Amino acid sequence: MTRPCWIALVALLTATATTGQAQSAASPLGSRDNPVRAEGPAGEREYLTRLRCPSGAMPNFERIGSFGAGVDGHILDGYEVLCDRPLPDPDTVPRSELAPGAVEIFLDMYHDDYREMAAVPGFTVLPEIPARIAPGCPPRVVADPDSATRYVFIDLEVERPVRLSRKFDVDEPVTVGQEGRVYVEFVVDTLGRPEPSSLNVRHISAEALRPHIIGALERIPLAAAEHHSGCKVRQRLAVALQFR
């Protein structure tokens, strides 16, 4: 007697899944054939933030693009990961080339409620981001108590990241008489204000725009980050500014 078609379909799907799992198990974690599974872009960054280099430091990383489907049929994200020194400016090094000493790690962000606890080869991985669970206010991230007020958090290390304090169109160009675009990183203080000394211009289309950057940032109504309820902390932020 012929089996129902759905039984044959289940068998085919089971065989396909088993083949994919076997292929993953035979490949190093973080490779195209065994990507790091994560929940969304934030899950990818959370995993990379928990990685530690042989020196014990957190690596620098940057997304370099989308790649073909992995063993689970999902489009993969590729990240360039480099230990113990900053990644080069993408304007000076083609994104098709990895920086010397960097490795490429592939991640699959289409896995809800999944958090990878194993490390890719050459790294170790922490169970939690240390700054996220630091006690006190200001949180004592490292042993030196004086460093607590100087520590700059990232969005994954706080309960409530920096956000707009009221409705505001960040993409609206700032009128300065010069058209262009700037991508900048800076620190937002505990009052929600940009710290001018922290300014790091990652890309600028015209040098004439540089004197206008701080003014453009100060017009954005920001609420300070909170490490936990009521505990405001400094956080690093990156934004793209449009000028005209």
C-alpha cells in the first residue's frame, strides 16, 4: 500500500534537517557551514560582545555584509573581528579585504530565543556581558572604584539605551549652506548631552561640515541611558547627520 504523501514529505524534511545538522557539527563554529545562531541583529552583537580574545580583551568587530544562505536556509551576516587593535577606517581599506590579523565570523540571526554559549575557535565566550551585571550606581564595572564614573557603556550593557526624549526627525538635514553627510560616534552624558571631547568622526563628505557637527548633535533631544532603573550612565552613540 502506498504511504500518504505527507509521510514522505516529513521523511524528506527530517532527512534534510539531519544532513544540515551533521554538516554543522563537522564545521567550526562561526564558519559558513556552522554559523553562530542568534536572535536578530542585537543577538548577533550581543554574542560578539561576549567574545574575548586570547589577551582577555573584547575584540573589535564590524559587519561587512550579507552572504548566501547557510545550512538552515537563512541569509548569513559576516563580521570582521580583530583583537587588540582598532579596525581600520572602511574608507581606507576595501571591505572586500580583511584587516591583517582579523577573522571573519558568520552569524545567522533568524533563530528566535536562541543564545549561543560556545566560543568560535581562537576565542573564549562569557556567559554574560560583565558591564550589564555590574553592581552599584554608578555601576562598578572594574575593580578600580574611581573608574565607575569614567566608564562609557554601549547599548547592550544598559537596561534603557539612549533614546529621543521627544518626537524629532533625526534624518532631517541641518541647514548650514553646505550639502553633505557625516557619520560620527560620541558619548552622551548623564544629562543626555553630547560630550564634545568624545567626538569621533568616522566619515565626512566635506571638511567644511566639521565645525557644524557639535551644533547638529546638540539640537537632538536625547534622554540619557539607564544601566538599571534610575541609574543614569554615559553611553556611546553613533549617528548619521545630513547637511544642506
